[in-house]
Amino acid sequence: MSISNIAIIFQPHSGQYHEKTFFTASRKQLHRMAAIVTLLKQHEWVTMKCILERMAETEFTDGAYLGCKNRTIQRDIKALQMEYQSPIEYSKVKSAYRLSSKEWTFQVPALLNPDELLAIVIGGKLSQDIFPSSISKRVTRAVNEVLRYNESEESTEELMTSLKVLTEAPAVTQDQIFEIIFEAWHSRHMLRINYADKKGESVLRDIEPHTLVFHEMQWSIKGYCHLRHEPRTFHLAGIRSALILDKTFKASREIIDSVTPDTFLDYKKIPNVTIWLNEDGKRFAAMYTLHSKQSFTKDDDGNYNMFVPAVSLERIVPWMLRQQGNAKPVSPPLMTEAVRDAIRHLADVCQACDPNEIVDKVKEQVKQEGEARGKRKAEEERGYPGDS
């Protein structure tokens, strides 16, 4: 037996390890074994004829017909005995099988229909694209375990590779920190985090991670902050260290329900915002919504006025800049002035950049790097480092 097909299984009750070879059963075989166990639990003794008759009359909604012959049933029973440690006994006198312990349970893997299987595959693929490897690998292992026991008409590997999720790169979060935060959220344990605020200063906080949120290509927590004594939002990219505490908490439905695209971030909202859009701007606004209840009114020139019930400056200003002139702020004045300030600042920065000066600096840097490489090469040829 090669090492590659041996699994080390830990038995929680005995505290002992033992080796077990991987056993893979087809979907149809698992259905047959489940039917055999059901018969054995229903009757004291079950003959081969009774089992074959049950298989012949059984047809599942997914079209799996279980009719078979004696040898197939014998192999299934042997698999139940050897792989699942079922207490099945055979009596030559009665020519029948029985389950010596009716309390024994057949831990049958999940058997899924095509739609359920597709949902598992899609979920596994999406986890690879948005979760750090510490979590996505766990999801992938679980998906692969389900796929071992479920057949599909299409190639699962082909489906996984042909499903593309093209997104901007998510904000970087250390894998180890993400795993700690994920476990605390999953087990409802408090966290002690070292969090960098807007000024870059680190603050130690004890928080309850009620929600884990993926929003605008970054992971965040919305939970209760014991330092501020109120719900707060923390971006995982700003967490420099994290420690799971022993103290647990009860999930707050109020905090969980407060997480929506319109209300998630804690920024102050500006009410009743109006924006002018041309056709391209409207298409952008429909794709990158500012509010779930935003609306459009077409004017006589074929352009649009967009009404947004409420939005923060932190969101509307970069959104307007991305429109590249296809959107114009109309009201209120606070929003229009903030957008104009951002545009003026961008123009000032661009004007301060002399293209010729930039080119000269790049040339000088390349020259210096070339001279340094030449010096190192000469020193290596002489056989000693230049310490002078």
C-alpha cells in the first residue's frame, strides 16, 4: 500500500490514531447501501431475494435505477462491513442477513441532485476568488469531498475552470489575521484587535464580530466596539494583529440587519442628492449603484437627472471622478463643492508634474543603477568586495 492513499484518522473518543484507506463509492452504490441498511433496520432477518426485490422496485427522482444481481449486493454488504464498520451478520441456516445492533447509523455522505451539485460547485469557485487561501482551501476540500460521492453529467473540473470571476484585486489582508477573525466570527468569540485609524495610529480594541462583510472589494467587520460602546465598522486591511478572547457573545439581529448596501458604512450621509447624467453616465450609474432606491428622470435633451435618497461624500466623490465627465453634480451645494474641490486638487497635482522633469529623473535613476551594476561586476571579477 502506497503512502499517498493512506489517511491518518483521529478517533476523538479513544484518543488513538489508526490508518484507513480511502474508499470511494458511486452515487448509485451509496443509494443501494442506504436501502440495504433501511431493510435491515425494519426486519429481524432479510434474505437476498428480499433485497433484490426492493432494489428492482426502487427508482429515485434523479433517475437512478438500483436493480442489480447477487454479487453486487454482496459487494455492497462487504463495503458496509469493512468501510463503515456496520454490524451486519449472515446466517447460513436462515440464508439471511441481520443487523446485530439496530442503533448503528449509516453515515452516508450527502447525495445531491444536479441543481444542488451545481450550487456547491459555484460556491466553491466563488470562495476561491474572494476568500484568502486559509479559508478557501477549507471550502475547496469540503467541495471535493462532496464531489467524490456525486456524479455529474458535465465534467466538474471543466465547469470550475470555465466559470470566471473577474474582479479588481481585493484589499490585502494577512492570511493569518483573516483566519483568526473568521474563527472568532464563526464561533461567536470576542476579538482583541490592534486597529489603525484614519491617521494611521494603532488603537487596541475589544470587539464583538457580529458580521463579516465583503463590500467594494474589501473585507470588513461590523460589530460592537467595547472601547466606543457602540456598533462600529472595521476594515480588515486596517487590522494589524488579532487575538481571540475566551469571552463569547450573542449575535445581535439589530447589527446584522443594519448591514445593507445603503447603510453599511458609518459615514455621514447627505440626503436628497441630484446628479446630471448623459447616456454613458446613466449606464455607469445603473451598474455601480449609489443607493437601492436611486431613480432616473429623462429630460428633453435626452439626458438624465438622477435622484439619490442619501449618500456619503466618501462614496459620491470618487464615484463622480470615475464617470470622467459623464456626470455632473447638481445639488445639494455641499456635495457639488466637494466634487469641485477634488477635481481642482487633481488638476493642481497634474499641473505640478513636468513631463520633461519626470523623464530626466527616470534617465538619471537608470544611469545610476547601471553604474552600480558595473561597479559590482568589476569587484566580483577582482575577487573582493569594495569596502572603500
